[in-house]
Amino acid sequence: MNLKTTYMGLELKNPVIAASSPVSQNIDSIRSAADAGAAAVVMFSLFAEQLETGSETPYLPDVYTVDPEAYLNLLSLAVKTAGIPILGSLNGITSEGWVEYAKKVEQAGAAGLELNIYHVAADPGETGADIEKRHLDILKAVKNAVRIPVAMKLSPYFSSLGNMAGQFDDAEADALVLFNRFYQPDFDLDAMEVEATLDFSTAAEIRLPLRWIAMLHGKLKASLAASIGVQTGAEVVKYLLAGADAVMTASALIKNGPEYAGTLIKELQEWMRIKEYDSVEQFKGTMSQRAVPNPGEFERANYIKVLETYRRKQD
Ligand SMILES: Cc1cc2nc3c(=O)[nH]c(=O)nc-3n(C[C@H](O)[C@H](O)[C@H](O)COP(=O)(O)O)c2cc1C
């Protein structure tokens, strides 16, 4: 069975990638994911705040308090010993400091670089156009600085996501990762405090990225990676059917251990065997918007249909 896929110009032995998360916090865990069959590992992010101050920031999780030098050393060790492509990750909201570290990540041997522009657009004085421009400026600055492929990990909250994806594509993003999962604070009613919750994702959460991957597949030069909600091989298969070139997973590997990447791959193979597919290429994108008989399924027409099925259920 041929599970190969090409993601951001990299030949991967299968589509399952360990997403940026604490799975990459130490070399043993990176190797476990690699040994289990993960095709690539995205390192946890270096945060812009760390790069600017050179020190820990109060809101970084403990696992991420490594200094940039240690990060680069771990990345370089992973590149030398894991035997699969290792991607770096930078997380921030401005381009300051990024370009320098993008180069260092490249020098450390990363096969590619993921940019996570984690921004909550809450400033009433800042327009959507301002935010879009900042994203593009960061991408262009990093693309100019490195030769390795660069992926943009996107927020789902752009008002015109299709257009934004096209703009990233024009600016030569090598891949788009759909989506970044923004953490949403809750309230602790006993302590009367804002609670920073870190819930793991559920399989139901694949639907937002699934729809967008299905709608963008075949329309861009950039590769597409799915991120959010992969718990079993079924979600991997669905994302590939929608047209993802690679499928990333974080929550499932944190919960079940990095070896769980192997289970996801086995379940993908098992599904391919039952459906008699010999290669991932054979079915990738076959349920994308372009490929399905009724493309409206992904848009407004489907909403009307869904409401009708709801009414039928009530009758
Ligand atoms: C504990 C934890 C830490 C994470 N750290 C990062 C990070 O450093 N950089 C990043 O881009 N994404 C980070 N993520 C987000 C994941 O890469 C992923 O996009 C998100 O969890 C959705 O995928 P999942 O449903 O498979 O968990 C983190 C996720 C978790 C759960």
C-alpha cells in the first residue's frame, strides 16, 4: 500500500504528522512518534515573547520555558536522530525577531517552518485589512529570509477566508494549516476567576477544517494540512477525502502517547484495504467541493437541506 504524500514540497511516507505540541518537548517523545510511523513532527513553538525578551514569559506553559538556544539544540538533535522531517514553529503576532529565528531554525536543520500568528482581533481601531496585511508582511519577511518551505497556521476567523488563502498562496506560502485552535477562557464560579482551560479536542471539531479543506482543495498551489479533532483513523480518512495533503494531530498523541501515531496509520490502512485503495493519491480530494456531484453541499444550499431533514425528524 502506498501511503506517500507530498506536503509543502516534502515527500512524506504517509500523511500523519505530529502537530506542534508538547509531544516534541523532548527527544524521546519525538523519537517515539517517529518510530511509531509519524511521517514528520512539528516542534512546539518558539514564542515571539521569548525571542524579544530572551526570557520566560509568565503565560507560557512550563513545558515551553526552554530558551531559544535549547530549542534549537533539541530541533537539531531531532533532525539528526528521528529519521523523519522535523519542522520548526514560530508563534507570535509581529515580524520582529521572527526573521532572525526563522534563519536559525533553518540552520538547525528543520525541513520546514510553520508560522502560527496567534492573534485575537479585539482592537476596535484595527481593521480586517490591517490584520491581513500584517499576516502577509510576516509571511513575506520569513519567505525572503529562508529557503525551507514555510507553512501558515491559520485562524478560522478571517472574514473572507477563501480570499485570504488566495493571498497567502500568491505570497508563496508553501502550505496552509487549517486551523489553529484558539483557547477560549472559561469562568470559575467558585473562585470568581477567569479560568484558562486547555481542553483536548473532540472528533466533532473536524467539521470546520473539513469544510474549508474541501472547499480550498484544488484551488491553490500551497499544500493543505488539516489540524483539529483527529482522534482515530476515521478523521484522518475524512480529511484526506476532503483534500488534505497531510493530517496533523496533537490532542490524541498527548492523551494516548506519541506511539498512537502508529494506530492512526494502521486504521487508515485498514480503511484503505476495505475500500480497496492502493494509494492515498487514489482517494485524496475525492470528496472535495470540486469532486462531489453537488458542490452546494458545502455552502448555503446544504444549510437549507439540513433544516429540511430536521423538520422531517420532527414529523
Ligand atoms: C498542550 C498543547 C500545546 C500546544 N502547543 C502549540 C504550539 O506550541 N504551537 C502551535 O502552533 N500549536 C500548538 N498547539 C495546537 C496544536 O498544534 C493543534 O493545532 C491543536 O491542538 C488542534 O489539534 P488537535 O485537535 O489534534 O489537538 C498545542 C496544542 C495543545 C493541546
